[in-house]
Amino acid sequence: MIDKEFFLENTLKKTSELVASKECEEAEKLRVFETELNDLEKQKHVQTQAEVGRILSRKAMSARVDSSKIILLSKQNAIDTVFEKAKQKILKMSDKEYFELIGVLIIKHASINDEVVFSKKDKKRVPKDFLENLSKKHKLSLKMSDETHSLSGGVLLKGKKYDKNLSIDTLLSLARESIESEVSKVLFN
């Protein structure tokens, strides 16, 4: 017969070994699971950090672009202000200085029998014999137009073949075009 104690002892030993083995297996599975979970958390953390880095990089780039735009607009405004002040300075010249300037422009660009169109403001202050004296002195036969132009100052010359715009606005615009690249080099470098 089988010894009950031996059988019981053997069964308990086997059961204990089996339980210990299963506990070891479960502990190993748990360790592997925890390791995988930690690895997954690290991977997610790295991905999150990378995404945050990309977002911050885009934000920084956007801020640099916005800053550059603001600086560019400020410099453009400075240029605009300088040319506007130049225009106002010309328009506020004394009548004598202003019409000497207009006279030089007319003499340089007029053709015989041109019609001179003044701005509304200038027509009110033009000296009476201004065109007569220019015409006689430079043999141009100029005549004052009944029309006026709406620009801020200067004259338009209406000729037989073509007209010439010698308004202050146009002259400053042309001056700006010719020197703007040099001004830009100074301001933007």
C-alpha cells in the first residue's frame, strides 16, 4: 500500500514546487510587463518631448518672422516719414524759394508753347509775372492753364506731343526710387 504520509508529503512538496514555479513565472511576467510599460512610458515621453520641441521651434520661427516684419515696417515707416517731411518742407518754402524751384523745373523740361498747369494751392500764390518772365528769358512762350491739378504742388506741362508731370509728389517718388536701394542697404544691413 501507498503510504499516506509519503503521498501527502510528496503531494505537498510537488504542490509547493508548482506554486513556487508559478509564482516565479508570474513574477517574471510581471517584471517583463513592468519593463515594457516603463519602456513605453519612456518612448511616449521622448515622443512628447520631440513634439514639444517641434512646436516650440515653430513658435520661435514665427516669432522671429513677426519680429522681422515689425522691424521692416518700422524701417519702411521711417523712409516714408523722411520723404513726407521733405515734401512738407518743399511745400512750406517761401513763395520766392518755391517758385525759383518751380522755375528751374519748367526751364529744364518745358517746350515752346507748353501750357503750365498749377495745383489749386499754387495757382493762388503764383507771382503775377512768373510765366511771362520765364517765357521772355528762355524764349518758351509758356501760358498758364485755366485748369488746376489735384496733387500737392508742382506743375504739369501740357505739350503738343506729350505732357510732363513735374508735381512734387512725382518728383519725390522718382527721387525715392533712385535712392531707395542705397537707403535700404544702410537700413537693412
